Amino acid sequence: MSVGEVVETVKYVVREGLRGGRAYYGLLLGLLVMAVYGVYVWVGVQHAPIFLRSEQGGLVLTGMSDSVPWGLYISFFVFWVGVAAAGIMFALGAYVFNHPGFRKIAVLGEVQAVAALIVVLLLIIADMGRPLRAMVLMPLLPNFPRSMLGWDFVVITGYLVINLVGYLYTVGRYREDRSLSARFLVPFVIVAAPIAIGIHTVTAFISQALTARPYWNTALLAPRYVATAFASGPALLLLVLLLAERSVKGFRVDWDVYRKTIFVTTGALIVGLYFTFSEVQELLWYTTEPFKKAQLEVLLLGRAAAWLSLLFWLWIALGVAAVILALIPSVRSTRGGVAFIALLTVIAVIGEKTLTIVLPSYIPDSLGQIRPYTPTPVEIVVTIGIHAIGFLIYAILAKPAIRAIMTHYKGASH
Amino acid sequence: MSGSRRVDEKRRNLLKAGVFAAGISFIGVSRSTLMSMLKPVSLSEVLGVPPRRETEETLARKAEWKEERIKEWCSRKVEEICREYGEGSEECAEARRRCEAVKVKATPARQGVAFAMALDVNKCIGCRRCAYACVMENNVARNNGIEWIKVLEAPREGEAIDFLHAKLDYTDAPKEDMVYVPVACMHCENPPCVMACPVRATWREPDGIVVVDYERCIGCRYCMTACPYGARHFNWGVPEPSVLELNPNMHILGNVPRQVHVVEKCTWCIHRTRDGGIPACVEVCPVGARVFGDLNDPESPIRRVLEEYGAFVLKPEAGTRPRFFYFFGPARTPAAKEGGGEK
Ligand code: SF4
Ligand code: SF4
């Protein structure tokens, strides 16, 4: 693609992304309000000492402490990395297995990855004490091969760039009713697939090799991350597809896409649940690591943080429910059934992947002290604001993509 | 090079003694045999990344710059104090004296020095005077609730010190059946915090002190997650040091007043020890439970106690090789009652 074509495509995306009916504008406006408020609270309250040189405010307004140095932000960071990684599943179905249904909608997997990665980056920035310094220092990678955060920075920005390229290329071709060329797709998939797995693997590696945190210190952490990512990511995309079918006239998704994706998410859920089961066995049966056991008790029995174990049991309950429902043919063969299974899956993985994967490592802390953590309103508002930005970007990118798909597939396929 | 190998040898023997004393042996083969066969390399050597170290000049320049900044800030505060208490007041004079005396040093590590500290668990009475002295000495902002030294109170019975039943918030001490374990940065030889930091804002100096560059830290708190000893603390709010209690003797990598959203930790009073002094906690301890010195100096007190009593470390399984040792000295303070579980 030439520079001119790229510019034209960007213009097309902006034009189409911002065009729509009343409901669409209502949605954008609502998200915008939340986003602006979240950014305001971050700049003007939580990071006021940095941006406004104020004596008040600071991260002290969050629930975090020296005992629990990472909280809500990093928890959701982990979840969205998983969602981003799983976008690759659609690219694989489309370009490696050459499934026509997946080919049609694969670009939406890239949209989801871009939006998720932007949430990921914003959550890190929101959590960072000194974001301006970080923006100068991080790209220089001063401690590169040694610090896992450096690796994470590289793979996440790399994956973001790859997905943006894939997105612009696909939209650019489809909107002119041209198909994608293999000269682009083959290298694209070869580069993107390992990095997709890489972003989640590296995110797990940040924590799994720390001897300081027994609860994380298991080689099962990275596999567990990747497993449930392949449940939550595709399930979220299914929900988006169902929504798009209802709200965009003439846009149809091949039923086989739903069927196959539900197979994948169910398989991933089963593996994820199995991993959890295996970890719990290791810890409860006869562990000689009192710290690990104590941290697990916080998680399972709700000592010190009842809502934490609520989330954990939510994961088990909804995860099992989603699996059972997916096994019943009459449920999984209706659009409503698929939507329900997908919704359960997403919520189950939020239960598993967010706070319950981060917090137990800190409760009790490394000196055995219990200092519970509860997110404060400041944290919650900032987190919601960042998610609003993410969904805003999701909507603005998805709309032109769907339009371009419809141009290319014009009634030719259902 | 050969000098440092000799030093290494000594340290290894010492550590062997320490490990033996604690009754833990990691490998069956003699370590020195193994070491003569295997040459230790560090990953950064292999990958060609030099450890990030300030040169002496850049550090000195930074110290000068910092000193100016601190003087600007504290003269402003002095004016406020003098206005509030009156020109002739004692407070005004005190604040002025402290502010004028501010000196930010950049003393580099001395060649061939390997600092270490040891603490006699039999002597410690859990009075927390070290923790208090540390806050005063190191200009730790009083409003952020940071204490570099935490003292754990743990039940005396049982083989290992059990963190999960230890308390930080005890109110009276010493108690007969309790043991007191002060914990601060262990100045690990193999520090996971240094490994974790994405921007090299924290590193281990040649004399073994692990320091933080407050001007470089991006506040990601990965190091706090990586430290097995809860030794790193974050300035969650804007630190407000008081000029009336300011310690004017400062080191750029140590007790200069901190900023908001950066990490800080014990530096073994780098501003004292690099000039030949001892850390404030060692000085203040009323029962003399703490010993500090140069591991490479055969005459140093630290060598004497470690050779005589052996040593153990907290959480050896974390693999960080602390340079802070605990030992059981000859007598308990207060003396144990007849038949009361002497160790
Ligand atoms: S005790 Fe913690 S902060 Fe100190 S050197 Fe070791 S890992 Fe780093
Ligand atoms: S908080 Fe500061 S010192 Fe710690 S890892 Fe992050 S940048 Fe490095």
C-alpha cells in the first residue's frame, strides 16, 4: 500500500467511524463523558502532584500500599492483555485454515486487539508513579534483557503496531472491493501469531519467576494465562459480532464462526478450570510452603478480603456453567444461547484473570502481614474512564471495518 | 581481578560457615570444588550490557545540583518557620542552622570494601529504637508512614522464624517467649529488585550497598513486588520533611529528601558508612545487637561475630544471598528463666 492509500484509508476510517444514527452518537457521547471524567480524575486528583505540582493527592488516594503495591490497574491490565492476544485466533482461522466465514470477520479480531492494547497501555500509565519519566526512559529499554517489564513493553507495542497495520491494510483493500494478497498475509500471520502468544506469556513471566511471591511462583502461571485468554478474547468478539448483526443492517456472520468459536472458548475454559484445579491440589494437599498456603486460604476462604474469594468462586461457578451450557446442543445452536455462553465466559474470566490473579500474592505480604486491599473510588473511576476510551476506540474502528467488509462481500455471501 | 577473587573466596567460606551454622546444606559436593570448576558469569556480562553506574563526576554534579535545590526549598521553609515562631525564637535558629549546614555528598565506594551487617537475635529486645533513629537519620518523610526497619515479633518455639505468626504492631516488649527480628533491606548479592527495575533506577554499588536513584525511578513498583523482604517503600503521597528535624549530612544516593511517587529503602546510612562511620541503627541500639563492617577486613567486628557464632539469613530459599545476617549470640537479653527454652 502506498502512503497515499494509507492516508485515504485513515480518512475513510475517521469518516465512517464518526458517522451513524442517534443511538450510535448516544453511545459515543456516553463513553466520551466517562472517558473525560476518568482522565480528569487521573490528571487532577490521583496524579495532581505530578501534573499540577499540588501538595495534595497522589497515589495515596488509591487502596494500594507498600504491602499491596499493585491493585486494580494491574489486575485489569492482565485481563486485557489476554483479550488482545486472543484476537489472533480469528486470523489463524481465516488465513491459516482458510475458513471463509472467519476470513470475512478476521479484521474485527484486529480491531479488538488494538482497543484492548490501548486499554493495556493506559492502565500501565495510570498506575505508573512518574509517567513522564517513563515515557522518556522506557523506549530506551535501559535494562532490556533483564527486566521483564522491558520485554513486555517491546511485545505490547510491537503487537499494537502489527494489528494497526493489519487493520489498515484490510480495511483499505476491502473498501475498494479488493481481496487480501497472500504476499501480505503470510508474513503477517507468521509474525503476529508468536507475538500474540508472546504478549501474554511475557505478562505472566513478569510475575511467575519471583521467589518473593509464592502464589505466583509456579510454572503453570503462563499456561494458565494463555488458556483463559483463549476463552475470554473470542467470547468477547462473539458478543460484538452478535451486536453488530443486530445493529448494522445487512451484516451477517457465518453461523459456523459462532459454532467453531464456542468450541474454542469451551475448550479453553476446560483447560483453564483444570489448571486451577491442579494448582489448588498442589497447594492444599500437602504443601510445605506456608506462605503459599496462607495466600491460597485468603483466596479460597475469604480471610481478609471476602470479595476476593467471591470473584474466585464466580470464576469456578460461571466457568463450569458456561462449559455445561456449551455442551448442550439446543443451547449452543441458537444465537441467544451463544450470546449467553459468551457472556458467562467473559465474566468468569474477569473473575479469574483480574484481581484474583494479582492480589493473593500480596495478602499476606512478604513479611507475613495481612493488609487487605479494596479499590477506592478514585481507582474505580480512572479504571472505568480508561475502559470507556477503549470501547470508544473499539466502536470507531469496528464501524468502518464492518462497512468495508460489506463493500467487499456485497450480498455475494449471505 | 585476582584480588577480588581472593575476596570472593573468603566470602564464600564465610557463607559456608553461615549456612552450616543454620543447619541447611544446599549441595552435597563441596562448594569450593565446584567453584574451582565452574566460573560464575553474570548475564549482563554475557549479553554485553554494562551495569548502569554513574561515573563519579556525573554523580558529583548531580549532588551539587541537588544541594542547591534543597537549600532553595529549606530557606523558603526557614522563612515560614521564622515568621511563625518569631525571628528570635529557638525554632528559627535551629531551622536556619540545619538549612545552612546542608551538604549533599557523592562519596563513591571505596575499593575492595564489602559491607555487611549482622544482628544478634538473642540480644534484640524489640524496642524499635533502631527504626526510630533510622527515620530521623535518613530524612524519611513523617507523613508517608514509611519505616525502613520493621521489627517482627515471633513466637520463640519452632524451628524456623514463622512470618505468618509474627506481628509488627506489638505494643510492649520484650516478652519472655518471643523473639524479635528486625528486617530491612538485606542488600542482597543477587538482588531481584535490581533485576526487575525496567529503567535501572536501582542498582548494587561495588561496596555492596543497593541504592535507588530518586531522579530516575518511574514509580512502577515492580521492585517492591520482586523484593522478598518487604524492604522497599513507596512515597504514596507528597513527602513533607520537616526542616526542624532535617539531617543536613546527606548523600545523593541516600537520605536526600525524596519526591512523590518514587521508591526508597535502607542504604546502610551510605552518608555515614562511606566516610568510615557506622549506620545510625547500629549506633543507637541499646543492647548492642547490631554489628556492621567490612567483610574483607579480617579485623572487622562483623568478621569476628560471623566467625565465632556463624550466621543465618532470612528466606534463603528466595535465592537472593542477603548480606544481612542473623546470629545467636552467647547470652539472652533479658536472661531466660531457668529451663526456659534457651537456644
Ligand atoms: S532486600 Fe529487597 S530491596 Fe534489598 S537488595 Fe534484597 S531484594 Fe533488593
Ligand atoms: S519503582 Fe522505581 S526503582 Fe522500582 S522498579 Fe520501578 S522504576 Fe525501578
